[in-house]
Amino acid sequence: MGGGISVGSNGIQVVAHCNAYLPVLLSYQHPISTTQYTHILVSWNDRTPTLYVNGVAVATGYYRDWE
């Protein structure tokens, strides 16, 4: 089990890696610059992801039961 991040010009998604599927735990639907540096960080607290963009918390996702 684990987690992953998908970044595109139209937003960011954080997913969980499970046996046969990738549930989306957090979806941030805002434009991401493709011409300027953007710092992206995902922090996990009690199995809940929080997304930071350029040092600012912009979204908190869903709790994931890894069992």
C-alpha cells in the first residue's frame, strides 16, 4: 500500500495505491503553471493527506483505511 500524486496543468490529484485500484483521496482543481516553478508537497497525518502549493495548505483529503 502507498500513495501517489498526479500533477497536470489543470490540477493535482492524490491517490492511494491499493490491490487493484487507485482511489482518489484528494482532488485540487486549479490551474498549475507549466512555465513557472511550483512547489508541491503532500503531508500525511493519521492517513489523511493535506496538499500544500507554494507553502500554503490548499486542500485536505479523505481518511484512507489501508487495511
